[in-house]
Amino acid sequence: MLAWLGHIHFATAQRAAALPDSTDFYKFFLSAQRVNNGQSMYWLVPPRAHPGDPCHPSSTAADRQHLDTQVPSGLLLGGDDPCLGPNLNPPIFTALTLPLTHLPYEQAWWAWSAASIAAGILGVVLLVCALATDTRQRTVGCLAGCAALFLCYPTLANASLGQVGTLLLPPLVLAWRALRRRDELWGGVWLGLVAGFKPFLLILLPALWVQQRRRACMAAAATVAGMGLLGWALFGSDMHRHYLLVAADVTWSGTNWNASWAGVIERILSGQADSVLPQGSALARAWASGLSLLTVALVCWRLRQARHSPREDADALMALGLPASLLASPLGWSYYFPMLALPWILLWRHSAQMPTPRPWRMGLLLPLTLSAPTIAIQASPRPETPSVWWGVDSIYFYALVCLLGLGIALLQMKPERRNEQGAP
């Protein structure tokens, strides 16, 4: 299985290397090159919400060459693909890709891809070794865990785009391991490190606070602040201002790979054939914000009610906090799903302590099954019938809701027995 999956991922990476502008890594690389050239690492996409706009999916290549917009020239990409989506990572993220600009693009791509695959394997190994008790369990667990991780389509999509879903897994596992050992300082530092690169994970900080892990929360907040200051020192305040402009200009949150509340609300309101609401409307953002706040409040309330030992608190934090962070994020892309290997395994292991574990484990197979099939990303906006935007376009949203709901229900149940020495 691993050999076959390795061949699939290698062939996918080869195709992506031949089509740079089809990947997100190309945007990261382009941002770093723009910094080297004294330009802003960010650019704004010209209007695309309505038919006739230069960057609407229905526009032709000739239409895109006549960009009569109000976008400042310094924030206009231009070139052969003026409608290329921008890099949406904070400025400090570019510090990771700047060294790669000294390599030809293809070599930089393969270096990034190798690091991504290695991070996925490392995350599984760190997780299994923390839970398994003997060499045989660890060997079987690592092989099976790697096969399951790389079999799911979001991991393959992460590899084909050059995204960071698998890169997030090791620091999250290290944070979880530190919190389980009552090492509040390093647990907070690891969480702050990953949240500094991906701000949607800042949701984990109030979750730490309600668990009364104040030292870990403060360490995480200090790490995030330090990374922000480092980004300001390296790139200046203009880059942060441009980052906020780009983040506020996102109009493609209704894309079917967006598994968050924002994604499903956009598909409901603007994905209908007779809808007059454009992507990113104030109504959609208000509904998405309200539902996201309710999700965070529910998780924080549940974590506060379920406080036990530091080990159980760390398990609950990751089991509920990670799916909730994707649901509440404006852009909870499915290629971040590799990091959900951590909550999934924790819930699978916790289900063994239930009086009747089989129904729980059958339920836990559902989010895994929903996220496994190949689902191509679709352009946004694109009016469709309800059977589409309630159906296959929202399948990743259903997987997230299912995982979070099962986590809340499982942690609500009183275990029949404690089995800290059991196999994962």
C-alpha cells in the first residue's frame, strides 16, 4: 500500500512541477521573489464577483488583459496570469520560502514536497510512539497510520498544491505531547509557533484559557506576538497592511474545498442559480461569523465542563479544538485535513473505553470515508442547484461537523475503564 501510494504522490508531484501556476507553492515562491525584487509580497485580485468582471470565471483571456480596476499598481500582479489568487499567509511565512528562491523553481518545488511528505510521516511517528507501548505496536501503528494518512485525498491535494497541511502535523503533535506531560511552557510555544504561521489556530488559545492552563496560553500568546514582531522587523509594517487588505478581499470562500461555516453559508446564499448575492456579501459574512462564534463557545464550554487530568485535558483540547478551528475559519480548506489525524486517533483510542465501542468506531469511520474520495476543486462563484451545493460541494463540511460532533458526544460519555497503556 505504501509503495503504491508513494508512486501516486510522486506522479502527482511531477505533474504539479510541470504546471507551476496550478499550485499554491508557486504563489509562496512568487511572493518571496517579489520581496527580493523590492515589491510587496501580496497582490489583489481584480474584480471577479459578477459576469463581465475581468477575473470572473466566465471571462476570456482577452478580457483579463484589460484590467480597468482601482487596484493600486503595486498590488497588481499583471503578467500572463493577472487573476492568480494571492498568497494568504502572514508575512512571517515568507521567511520559510525566501531561502528557496536561491534555487530554480523545479528544485525548490521538490525540496518543499520532500519536506511536506517527511513532515506527514514524522507527525504519524510522533503520535503513534506516544500512544503505543511496545515495538510491535509502534511498527504496525506507524505503517498503518502513514498508509491511512496518504490514502485520503486531502493529503494528495495538499501534495499537488504544495500546501502546508502535513507540515502542521508535527508541531501540533509536539504541543499535544508536551501538554500531556504537564510541560506548559513548551506546549504553549509549539502551539504559538503553528498559530503564528496559520492564524486560524489562534482559537486554541482561549480553549487553553478555559482549561485553566494559563501558563501554556500565555506562552502561546507570547510566541505568536514574537513571530509577528519578527515579521515586522524583517518585512516592515507595509507588508502587514497589505496582508490585511488581501485577507479582506477574499471572494472565493464558497469554493467546494472550503469546509468551514463560511464556505457552506456562501454556497447556500450565492450558489443558487437565481441568487443575486455576490460572493463575500455582508449577509453571508454575518451568518458565518455568528455560527463560528457559537462553535467556538460550544467547544470552550465543553472543555471547561470536561476538565480532568492534564493528559485528558490535552486530548480533549486537540480532539475538539482542531476541527472547531477549521469550522470557524473563513477559509477552512480541506487540504488542512491531514492535521485532523491527531484528533481522529485520539477519539478512536478514547472510544475503546466506552461500554460499547463498536458504534462509536463505526461513527468515526464516517468522517474518514467522507474525506477520502477524489473531489476536484471547482471555480467560484458558480451557480448550481441545491443538490450540488448541499451535496458533494459540502462533503468536507459534513466530515468536519461529524468529527466535532462525535468528539463532543464521546467526551460527554463516562468511560467504562481507563486504558492508558492500550494500543492506538
